[in-house]
Amino acid sequence: MWVNKTYIFGFVLILFSFVGFSQNTTIPDPNFEQALIDLGYDSVPIDGFVPTTNISGITNLDVSVKNISDLTGIEAFTALTVLDCSNNRLSNLNISQNTNLTQLFCNSNQLASLNVSNLINLNIFWCANNRLKNLNVSQNTKLISLVCDTNQLTVLDVSKNIHLNIFVCENNQLTTIDITKNTKLSRLQCGNNLLSNLNVSQNISLDFLSCEQNQLTSLDTKTNTTLGTLNCSFNDLFELDFSKNANLTTLNCSNNELCQLNVKNGNNSNASVNFSGNSNLNCVVVDNPSTTSTNWMPLGFSNYVSSQNQCSNFVKVDTLNNVVTNTSYTLPVLNNGNYFTQSGGNGSPLFASDIITTSQTIYIYNESICTTNESLFSVLITTEDYYIPKYFTPNNDGAHDVWKVQDFNNTIKTITIFDRYGKLLKHLATNATWDGNFNGQPLTPNDYWYVITLNTGETIKGHFTLKR
């Protein structure tokens, strides 16, 4: 059989040309190719190709800080387990063919999206400082370290990443994160988000927690007994109790709304604490008030106590004596609190200079972010010529401290006070007061008797109570 040798030779040349071409991988970005040349995987000149055999067996590739904008060709690195392409100008990254990757570092690029669902062997994944709005790591169940801070994430589900040990998601727009399944977490950084709640009760191995600059109103760390460092500053926290955190050495809870702070955990001597910027906090519970570090912030704070019972987180409220008049009563100016017709700041508000013309109880109510306080007094509008109080409480608290018969129309001539056995204790002039003392000594709580003689000669007898 005759064979055309010229045809066969031409076919072989074409075949070899095709094979030769197929052994090159396209590298369109000259900076990427230059990086491969620098690493010895390609040779000059830059021609847009790299021999595939030179890269197919590479397991570790570091092309960080190379001004690369296109990583096309990375799909040919089929054996790659570690890739670092951080600090470049990448807006797109297709690593769907690099299924052997266990570590991926692509921080500080311009990535708006990133699909890692094929990378089921991934255990370290850092993609911080990009433009990511979504990130799906549900298929990356072997992850032990996830660093995705400084992006634009609003939602992030890590419930499938049960082996996660390090989780950094700060500087995003997250409104919630559920880490109850991540029981192996030792480091959590979720600061500068929009979190209003953070449940760390299941993260019993947590050593480092930073959740600053969120909207947290509560934080319970009782189960986090290994916690060593905590930054929860710039939130809306009202109360913090670290009595169970004996390993805590660094605490920053500054600039919150704290009313109570308990750091009595047996380790104060080794701790650095900053609770400045909490204007409502007037005392801190510590191990030993006399030896608490002078380096704690704010400097100069001295009201350290050993028990919460010694704290007086209260709001001041003015107190006024009961009023009895036969005309009207004008409300005075208050320094602490506001007038109301009902308890608890309810009812109608009243104001200084308001004229009271009917008998009623008036409440003075004040509140702070920590607590509320209230006092009350009565206004009695009477048509009688005089008023005899039924009790008084000489406790020097500014309320009902003296017993005083009010004579509105100058009808009283004399007032005499006796004890229950008839012993004379005091002669009072009209509209004078009695403080509950006899011969300079306070009398015991009891009933005491009065005899009032009117200008008409009429005598009025009765009793009143001294309470302490």
C-alpha cells in the first residue's frame, strides 16, 4: 500500500506543535509572570506564558505585594495547597480549580466577590480588607482560622465551621453573628459592627475577645473562664460582672453606660483595667480596695469596694415636707427631679411656680440611665384655724424632722407636750417646733400627748407619734 510520506510528516509537525502549545499556561498579567520568573518558575522574556510543567506540581505560592491585577493562570497550579496573593490589585479571583488548597491569603485587594465553595480542604482563609458584601463558607467545614475583617459584610454564617479557632470579622456591617456552634473558638474579633447582642456562653475556650464599637447592652462572660483579654469599649453596656474570669489580665470597658462593674476575681494584681468614660459609675468591686493598682484607668479613681452592697448607684431626688395651708401652695424650684401627680413619673407633670389649690399628694421623680428615685409630699388645703400633725420623724433626713402645730389665724395661746405618763417635756410658742429631744437627749419612738390652749380659753387635748 502506498503512503504519502509528505502528508505524514506534516501531520506529525502539527501534532508536536499542538502538544508544545498545550504545555504552556497563559499568564496575561505581566506582573504575575514577573513574580513567577522571580520565583524561578518561568524565564525571561515576559511573553504571556509559563510552562505548565513548571507550575503544576507547586504546593506553595507566595505572590503577595506584586501589583498584580489578574491572576489568570492560577487554575493550572493544580497541586497548590497554600496561596498568598495578598496586597495586590485583584478585583477578581477564580480559584475554583485549586481544590487542594488548605490555606488561602488574599487580604488587601479589591475583591467584591469570592467563591470558595469548592475548597472543601481549606482550613485557613484570610480575605480581609477587600470589598466583599457576601461570603459563603458553609462548605469549608475544616476551617480553623477565618479572617474577613474590613469588608462590607452584612451577614455571615459560621454555624457549619465547628472547628473554627480564630474568627476575625471586625470592621464590617454585621447586625448579628451566631457563634454558639463554634465551641473551639479561642480568639474572636468582631468589633466595629452593628451588633446589639453577642452570646459567648458556648465558647468556653475563648481567650481573646474584642467586641468594641458595637451596640451591645449586655455581655455575659461567666462561662468564659479562660478569657485573658477583653475589649468591649464603646458599647451601651449597663453592667459587667467578671467575678468568674480569674484569668482576665487585660480589660477595656471604657466609654459605655456602666452602672455596675465587678472585677473581683482573685487576679486584680495581674490585671490592666480601663473603665474610663463611664460617667454613671461611682464605684468598682475589686479583690482588695486598699491594694488596687494605681495604673488602672481612669487615673485618680479611688472608690474601690469589696462588695456591690457598698456601691450607691442612685440618683438624687429632692424631698419636701408635707404642706398644710388654708389658702394655696406654690411649688418651689427643684434641683433634682420633676413634679408629677402620680408615682413613677406618671400622671400629669407639674412645674415650679404652679399654684396648688386642692389637697393632693405630689410626687418628685428623677431618673438616670442606671436607676430611678422618688419622693412624695402632701398638700392639705384646710378651712380650719389650725392643723395638728399626727406624727413626725426626727431623723435629720429633711422630711418631717420636727413636730409643728400650724396656727393659720392666731387662735392658739400655748402648746404643752407630755409623755404618756404625764411628764412635762416641752412648752411651745405658737408656730414653734419640737425636735423630739428632752434635756438634749433624743426620746424613744412612742406616742406623746399635747395640750393646746386657745385664745378663747378652750383646751384641746390629743396625741401624736414620734417615729424614727
